[in-house]
Amino acid sequence: DVALLEILCKDFFKTSFGFKFAKKEDVSLLISSLTVYAFPTSITRVFAFDHAGSLARRKSKGRLEAPLKSGNVCSFRSENDWQKELDRVGAGDKWRISAANEQFALCESLPAVIICPVAVRDTDLFSAAVCH
């Protein structure tokens, strides 16, 4: 039985999935699907090839959104993801989203979008970054 699945990507992005309330067959399907894409036995089994047809159909309809766009999984790489999280936890009055590091001017190892206390201005972030 799989209780927790952690995926560590090559860019060190880590996401975790808990299966405490999931059906056993759903967990098995997910694990086998991930295995197929993580360890393809031929080039035609690569994720991009499997989903190329659905992308072509969307392009023909004039829609170019991401093939597997999901409102349930946040990557926390966009302001929208962070705003959803701040709203979810009710922290929007104490924390804010900053795009000060959008061009990685603050720090190359920080994400482009960061969260900071409301009282901390972007100019404060740049002043602190000088010491880094």
C-alpha cells in the first residue's frame, strides 16, 4: 500500500500526494501511469507524444491553454497560485505577493514570485538583498 507519494523534480521542485482516503485502484492507476511516463520504454510513450493529439485539437479550436491545467494543484510559481493559497488560509491581510524577484534581481535562488509580510515593501527587500 502506498500512503504517500513524493515527487522530486530535477529543478528540486517537490510535490507530495497523500492517499489516506483514496481508493486502492485509483492509487494503483496513478502509480502505473507515473511509471509509464517516468520510465518510457519507447520514445512514443513519452508524455508529449501521448498528448500531442489533444493539443492539436485545442489549437484547431483556437484555444491554447495548457493540456493538463488543473485548478487543484498549485505549483506556487505564479501570483495566481499564491493568491489562492493566501485566500485559502485567510492570510491576505498579513501577507502579500511580491514580484520584486521577477527578473531574479533580488536573489537567483529565490522564486520569481515571493510572499512577504504586508509591512515589508519591495524597496526593503532590495535593501536586504544587498547583504545577501
